[in-house]
Amino acid sequence: MGARSVGLQMNESDSPNPQSVVPFPNDEDPLERTGQTILDLLQRAAGIAEKNSQHAMDIAHKLSLELRAAEDYIKKLETELRYYKDRSDRAEEWLRQISVQIEKRFPSSGDTDTGQEPARQSGPQDYAPKKLDRRRT
């Protein structure tokens, strides 16, 4: 209650009239020119910041689209990889079955019961090109 008693109170009879209003200083005042210059600079800075922000958003959007395209391409490549891996596995299984059938139908001479050690099973190294010794003797 004591805090309200101190202060300014305005009633209808105290309303400002044109003679009591302090006029706004003209542009000749250096303080006004400085204040207006600061406001103009702030507006320019805000405009530049807005352009920079828009440019950054445009770049982010473009990169987002490129990332999405790259992710889609990776998914496509992974699908193709699985497809070719499955085909490779199936081809290896066919080669194993063919090899077993060949061994059954055309037994090698070492596979007979003569007490000899069974023939060594061929591997990919048996069919690879042999390295030539290029040293001169």
C-alpha cells in the first residue's frame, strides 16, 4: 500500500496536449543521426543474415536430396549384391554336385580297393595358371 502512494498517476485532466509534447529532434542532431545510422546498419545486417540463412537452408535442402539419392543407390547396390551372392552360392553348390556325380561315375584309378592311398581331391589351385620361373640359369 505504501509502494503505490509513491509514483505518478495520470487522470483525464493530465492528458497531453499539443503544447506539452516535446517535439522529436530534427536530423541535425548528431545523436539522432547516429541512432538512425545504427538502425540502418542493423537492418542491413538483418537482411544479410536472412540471405545467408536462406542460402544455408538451400544448401542443406540440396544436400538432403543428394543424401537421399545416395541412400537409395546404396540400397539398390546392396540388393544387387545379395542377388549376385545368392547366384554365386547356388553356382558353387551346382559345381559341388557335378563334381560328386563325376567322381561317382568316373572313379579314378586310385579309388579302387588296392590298399593305396586315395587320390587327392582337386582344388582351384590345380586349374590356375602355373607361375613360370623367369630366372635365367
